[in-house]
Amino acid sequence: MNHINLQKKISQLKKKRDAVILAHYYQESEIQDVADFLGDSLALAEAAQKSEASVVLFAGVHFMAETAKILNPTQTVVIPSLEAGCSLADSCPADKFKEFVDQHPDHTVISYINCTAEVKALSDIICTSSNAEKIIRSVPESKPILFAPDYNLGRYLMKKTGRDMLLWKGTCIVHVTFSLKEIQQLKLKHPGAQIIAHPECEESVLVVADFIGSTTALIRYATESASKEFIVVTEPGVLHQMQKLVPHKIYIPAPNNSGCACNLCPHMKQNTLEKVYLALENLQPEIDLEPDLIERARRPLVRMLEIYSK
């Protein structure tokens, strides 16, 4: 079945199921194009909370679909592929994280949204790369902070806010494999290009960036800036929206350590348009969480949304 037919069938199924499709910017372009709402982790969390649809299909990775279920426990939440995990979430096992938290009982635990429901349940506040600075600044200076799971994001935020935080040493496989040397060589070929990077990247890469921001911030900057050419240091799925919004500009995906501009997230790419269709048709795979876990994980998520809305 070709993409056009699949898109038509998906549209029909959405009406039949009273379903909404939420998709992350790292999804394949054809999935982005069938989404009812497209965004980064913060925008998708807000959309999940506000959704009144009977079915939420989350075209993203597992922790994102979990977040939708936590914020809408009475709705049916499905994901195209259960194989769509997250290397960053995997780098922070809940049992090990609990030991770490228990060793520092006086700390406010702020966890990046890229973590499992179990880790969220061990946290005081959740944050995203879009709102992390505001979340950190909301904690009194006298209160020590434990930040998890992304070490690079935590280190960047320490510099940004001036707060000394205890960091969990987790990483994202996409963002740690960008090569400073390859990016610098690319810059020599494109001297007029601005380097824009996600804060999950290594510090050596962030130092040479002209702009650092969340996925949404990178898209906004690239499309609104007077510059005409950009080296984009994040998952290249974002280039689809940049090209749709301002097609006359040049967006160059940054290379990795192999010199290849192919830093695709293997987990995000587990989802396909056909799997989106099958998930709506069968309402499987469904995200199912224990009520107690939902309640414990919901509190820090709601706290994040409350702080961000102020």
C-alpha cells in the first residue's frame, strides 16, 4: 500500500476511532504529515494533557507514549512500535536511580522528561529542554538539586543558571556522536552557515554553536533568523519542518564521528506509516500502566506544567 492510500486510510480510521495523532519532530516526514499535532516533548505533553479524544496515537518513543497515558489515564494510548525505546531513558534504570536518590534525600529531584514512568515517579519535578531553565530557577537557591538523566543537558543548565547540581551520567546516542572535527570542516565549506545545536550535545560541540535550544527553539530560530544557511546539530527529522516552513533556506545535517550526516535516532525510526495505520486499526500496542504508578508519575509532570504556565 503506497503512502497516499495509507494516509487516506489513517484519516478514515482517526474519525472511526475518535483518535488524535501526536508526533515528534524526529519522526519520518510522512508520519509528521499525518499528525494532528506535531511538537517537541513539552508541546506534546501539553497536547496530551488537553486531548479529549478517545484514542491517542503517539508517534514517538515509549516514554512519550507513557507520558500521554499518565496525563490521560482514562484514554486508550497506543504507539506504532513497542521497539521505539530511548537510549537516554535506558541509561537511567529506575532501581539504580532510586538508590542514587535515596543517597541524597535533601535534594530536589528534577528529571528530564526523557525517562521512564518509574523514574518520573521518583522525581519532584519533570522538565523538558524547552522549560528546564525556568524549572531550575523555580527551586530556592538554598535547596540542592539532583538532575537526571542527561548529563550534557545538566552541565549546560549549570552554566546557564549558575546552579551547582548533582548530575546523573546519562546520554542520548544521537547527540553524543556528533563530531566537532567534522562540524568544523563543514563550517569551512559553508563559512556563512550558522551552527545551531541541541543542549544534549557534548560540551565541545556546544562551545562552537551560534545558537543552542530545544527542538522547537531550533526550528523557530532557523526559520526566523536573517541567516540563510544552517548546520543543524540534532536529529535530522527536524529538517522536514524547517524546509516546509522556509523552503528557500539551506539546512545542513551535522555529521557524526564517521563523517556521515546520518545521526538518525534508531528508536524513533522504528515507527512507520504502516505501523501507524495498524496501531489505529488494532488499537495495539497499547500503553498500560498501573494506577499507582500513574498517580506517582503524574504529580511531577503536573508540577512542571504548572510552573511553566506561570
